[in-house]
Amino acid sequence: MKTKTIFFCKECGAQSPKWLGKCPACGNWNTYEEENVQVTSNKSALTLPKKEKTKPKLLSGINLQEQTRIDTGNNEFNRVLGGGLVPGTIILIGGEPGIGKSTLALQIALKATNLKTLYISGEESEQQIKLRALRINKNSDNCLILNESSLENIVFHAIEIKPDLLVIDSIQTMQTEKVESSPGTVTQIRECTNELLKLAKTYSIPTILIGHITKDGSLAGPKLLEHMVDTVLQFEGDRNHIYRIIRAVKNRFGSTSELGIFEMQQSGLREVSNPSELLLSHYEEDISGVAISASIEGIRPFLIEVQALVSSAVYGTPQRSSTGFDLRRLNMLLAVLEKRAGFRLAQKDVFLNIAGGIKVDDPAIDLAVICAILSSDQDLSIDRTKCFAGEVGLTGEIRPVTRIEQRIIEAEKLGFTEIFISKHNKIQSLQSKFKIKISFASKVDEVFKTMFG
Ligand code: TYD
Ligand code: MG
């Protein structure tokens, strides 16, 4: 038996016999870490059935079977997966510590009473898991719990039990005898994932892997973990907020634009099927600096509150800060307001916040951002029955956005009386379909006139 010292890149998993300052594979600096690798045996923990001869087929000769999806009993989770679990797939759920990954996985394992589930934790004892289960108030006669971190044992149990769903909490705590490094190192993570991948494919066991995230937000362990699995879900949200969002970063069996929304309660995660109602704050009086955007995240429309605070800069250089919205985009919008509409904002501090602690990518939020900033700057409140949907271009024009009708329907459903959209979204007879008043804008300077007179 020989021990070898190998250096691995934490980011991409590239290896080198000596330490390198810059990874030649991914270009990151200071990512090499030393590991002692001792190869004890080359045998796989799995005894695979004999290889069959594979045969290439003509594309036209391939039958399209409808992929059967397994219902997990959790609508938001089904949604991000693209309609349920696909048999034999490996799903990686990444998220910061304390965000609720274990809670979500246990909840799924317990709620899917029609599935035989096996929940394996390398982090918590069986008693701790029981306490958590009591807290989320679920009991199941179909869920087996195991505290184990030896991969060989896990594979043994999984083959014996043949669960319909296997949960591994977390991949960083698992250890295989095949390599002699400690859990959480690049070689361990890669070997363990490899074995679990074989297990999932050979026995058609859908597997959920839980993965930790490093301080800078990427999945701990190498990027190659993301390449190995079928689906990567990111569980995010502000720990201090109650909302949690799960989004697909990669999905071999569905779209990556879907997201699921949960609310962290005393008794576990509650599925949020109508997010708009939660994302709007409920105060009575009119406050300046608040505008509501009719946005679409994934395929779901929802109304999001944008809050802005504009005040004279105390220091020489004004501060710009943004939560939930791209800071560079905020700077661009401020420049557009300055240059195209003549607002003096260069000497002002601007703070922007998307309510509920969520992150928005939809460009249609631009118009609401601009209105919130102007409202705070001029200290004039915007009526809370109005909402906005439009992208703002560098020339100051309000550009049309996709799926406008869906946005209007959602705004109408939630009791808004007026929606501002781009003039170029003017579809014949759009107004006649809705009761809500539809107002059109073509330039940022017009918006101010129509909004504040
Ligand atoms: P946990 O699932 O352990 O997070 P992770 O596995 O991602 O590290 O749970 C994190 C937090 O959730 C913890 O601080 C307590 C809180 N929590 C609730 O608010 N309600 C609950 O029902 C449970 C189980 C946890
Ligand atoms: Mg956990």
C-alpha cells in the first residue's frame, strides 16, 4: 500500500503532484490543497451485474416513452424538479448551513408516505432526527432513519432495502474505504458521489444528496460534483427572513427557470403556492419610496415590492447599496435617470431593497425600481393600487416585457386598479380584456409626469 500526496483544486477538482498558486484548469488562485491519497483497493463497493452488450440505435428507432415521474407529495419541490422525481436520478441540494436543507429533505421523506424512503444522516443522531420529525409534526410508517457515514454500509443497506427515495445528509460527511483521506476532501466527495451515482443508476433509486456551501456561495467540494449529478438545486434565502427559495441551477430533466417557495415556520417549511400575497407588506398609510412590480420568476407571476431610500450623501462619495437587485443595474438606472430625465442623483445616497429577502432577475422590475427611487427622492408616495412592469433601456425608453397578459391577470387578481407597462406592449384590444386600467409609458421622463403630475 502506498501513500501519495496529491494536490487538488478545491474549485474544479484538477490534480497536480505539486502545489500550484494558480490552477491551470480553472484559473482560480490559491485553491490547491494537499491530500494524502492511499489507494487500498480498486474494487467497487457495488457488485454490478454483468455488462450487457450495448448496441447503437438509429435515432428514428428510439421510442419515446413518457418519463414516469414520482410524486414527492411536495408541490413546490415537484415544481423545481420539473414535475416530480425521475427514477434513478441524483439530485444535489446545496445551501448555507442553517438554511433548512435537512428540514426540507426530512419533510419530503416523511410526507411521501406512498414511497419507501431511507434517510441517512452523517451529521445527526437518530434521536436528533426524531426530535426534528416531532417538530415538523409528521410521522410515517414508510420512512427509515439511519445514522451512518460509511459509504460501504450505506450501499449495503440501500441494496437490501431498495428504497423509492434515498436521502444522504450530507455528502461532505460520507467516507469510503477506497480512499484514505478524511471526509469532506475532494477525493472523498468524488469517490462517494461516484459510488452513489452507480447505486442510483443500477438500482433505479432516486437519490437526494445534501451539500454544504462555502462562504463565497459555491458548493463546497469541487465543481465537478455539479457535473456528476443530474440536477443541482440551490436552497437560498436570508436566514433572518422566513422565506426560502429553491431553484434549479442545472436540470437534465426539466427547465432551470422554475423555483419553489417555502416559508420557514416553527413546524417546518410551509409550501407557498401564492407568493404575491406574502411579498407585499401590509401597512395602511402611504409611504414614499415604495413601488410594486408585476414580475415573473420561473413561470409564475408575482407581485414584488421594491423599496428605495434616497438621501443626501453624508460623505463625499455617495453610497449605493442594493439587496436582491443587481448593483450594476441600479447604477445604470440611476445614470439613465440623471442623463435622460434630468434628476440630480449623483450627490445622493441610494439604497434599494427587494422585500422578502428574495433575488430578482426579471428585467421587468426596472420600471418599479425607477419609480421607487423617484418617489423617495421627491418624497411623494405612489398609490398602493398601482403597479409596474417594464424594462428600462440606456436611452431611457421603457421597453416591452414578456408575458404581459399573465402579469396583468395577476395584478388584477390581487386587487390592483392600475398597471403601467411599455407603450410597445400595446396589443390591440388589450384593455378590453381586463377591468384593471392599463397605462402606457414610452420614456422615463414621461413616467414621472404621469405618476406624480
Ligand atoms: P436545518 O434543516 O438543520 O438546516 P441545514 O440542514 O440547512 O443546516 O434547519 C435550520 C434552521 O431551521 C434551524 O435554525 C432551526 C430552523 N427550524 C425551524 O424554524 N422550524 C422547524 O420546524 C425546524 C425543523 C427548523
Ligand atoms: Mg443539516
